[in-house]
Amino acid sequence: MALTVPWEIVISTAGGVAATVVGVFAGGVVGRRGQNEQWVRDNRTATYATFLREFVAVEIELRTAFLADRPHRLDWAPWNAALVALSLVATREVAAAAAELTSTVGHFAELVVRSPKTREELREAQEALAAGQLRFVNAARVSLDGSQAPLDWQLGGPPAWAETEPYAPDSDVTA
């Protein structure tokens, strides 16, 4: 007795199996991509926060040393470690903003050890640091979520000049 194969059933079953396999594979690829994007975003967030924390520590010590007319007491290792970590996950825009801010920090560190010092130098350094921090924050915000609007103001970091001015030297400070 010869059995006839119901080809319609075989073909539809094979098609269903193939569609299921393709669906599972595509879902795995999409899920993996989503997990990878979340991992990158989480790591960027943590790295950006660490960089900002180290920036604030450096800025406070440099400002304090400038106002006290003493050498700074910075341990540059945490700052450099934050920069190296940043280089692993930052977008080009964030890395460029961090490099610019790093240059501004370096300039301020040079002012601290120089003599004489002026209140105008301190004001210019603080304004440059605040502007650099805001550029970094806005670049970081865009890299984490492109739908975020840029901030027009600074949160934390170097204080406004009006908050520092009463403590700034009245004239040139000599070391």
C-alpha cells in the first residue's frame, strides 16, 4: 500500500518551522543589540560621572591653592584614570569636550604656581572652567540620549565669580 504524502502539510509545516527559526534568530540579534546598547549607555553614564567628580576635586583644590597662595596638593592619578576610562567609551564629541576641559585645567594649574597672581586671572580661569564643564555635560547628555535638550546653565563645579570674588586677592598676590 503506497502512502501519499500530503505535500501541502509538509510544506506549510516546514515553512512554519523555518519562520520560527528565523524569528528566534532575529529576536536574539535584536535583543543582543539592545543589551549591548544598554551596557554602553550604563558604562558611559558611570564614566562621565567619574570624570565630573574628579574634575570637581581638581578644580576645588586648584581654586583653594590659588586663593591661599600656596602650591596645589593634587594627586593627578585619579584625574588621569578618569580620562583614560573616558577614552574607552566616550563619543568623539564628548572626548573633544573632555580634552578641552583638560587643557583648561592644565592652564589653571600653571596659574596656581605662577607669581604674581591676579584676581582677573582667577576670574578668567573660573569662567573658562565653568564653560568647559557645561560643554562637557551637554556633549555627554547628547551621547546618552540625543533627545535631551542642552543645559543653558551650570550645575556644580566652579562657583560663579560673585561667590569667589570676596575671597580673591585685591591686587597682585606674590608668592
